[in-house]
Amino acid sequence: MPPLAPATPAASPSDADLIARVVAGEHGAFEPLVRRHNQRLFRAARAITRSDPDAEDVLQQAWLSVFRSLAQFRGDASFPTWATRIAVNEALALTRKRPPIAEVVDAASDISPGADLARAQLGALLETCLANIPQGHREVMVLRDVLELDTAETAACLGLSEEAVRVRLHRARAQVAAVVTEKLADHVGEIYAFDGARCERITARVMCNVLGARSL
């Protein structure tokens, strides 16, 4: 009897399959949709609210709105684009109700001893750059460059023309470049720094060699 072929892993259900099951009354099928697109919606909300707690509140409300409106989803846009648009609208509505906040970027406090310091520093720099981009440009850059939506999807999410998306993205990237340049100028003296204990150690070795050579 020939050996049985290994079982092929079952493919994950598509968004369309899950949506159909939820609309048919299988509400548990909504969970994999949430898990699948949670990060995307959070990033969009975080870019607009500039606050983790506010973004989490927006995310919860957005998913409730998605669930309640799922029967009206016609597929004119992809489900992720449609859901992201809802999250963006929720985030914008929240920011209109609240006074502007002063965002303090301190990513270093979240770095664990075993974390990749370079990656954490890069994340802190990106956070600083995004914080310096005006509202209206920041969300365009996040949707295009962080979530990697195309121009049409970004325009649909934000209710903008594609030309407006291109203009705002160009300006946002220029502002980020300016912030990066400023940060580098502030810390240029730290690049390849060689002082303190390292300097003392090499100086001592050099002088030892120099004095040793004189005694020959």
C-alpha cells in the first residue's frame, strides 16, 4: 500500500469568505478579519491621533462600525481599504473633538536590554519626523509609505483626489528629509566618537610604545 501523501495545509479563508459568513450570522468569523487587519488600522489611527490610547479607542470603535456596516459592504474598494477609511474617519472625528496635544517622543524608555538598539533609535527618529509633519500630510505619508497603500487607495481612504495625495506626499517626504538633516546636524559630533575610556586606552598604549622606543 503506497504511503499517504502529507496533508496540504488548509488555505486561510479570504476576506470575502469571512465577510459572507459574518453577514450570514456567524459572528465568530469576524475575529480573523480583525486579527488580519488590526495592525494596518492601528497605524492609520495612530498617525492621526498621535496617541497610543486614543488610537486604541479609535480602533475599537472603528471595528464596531465595520461590523455594523458589513452587510452594506459592496466591494467597490478592497475590504482593507474600506475598513481603513472607517478607521481614518473615526480618528479624524476624535481629533476634532479634542484640543491639540503635545506629543513627547521617548522611545528609549520602551527599549528592553535585549532589544535591537539601532532599530529602536530608527523608530524614535521616524516618530519624531511624523510628529513634525502637519495634520493632513502625516496621514498621507503613513498610508502610502508605512502601510504601502497605492495612491488610489490612499485617496479613497482620505476622501482626497489622487493629485492631492501626490502633492501632500511630496511635501511630507520633504519635511521628513528636513527633520532628518536637522537631527544629523545636531549629532554630527557624535559620529565615530572616540573619547573617554577608549581614548585613554589607546593613548596609554601609544605612549607605552613611544617611551619604550626611546629607551632602545
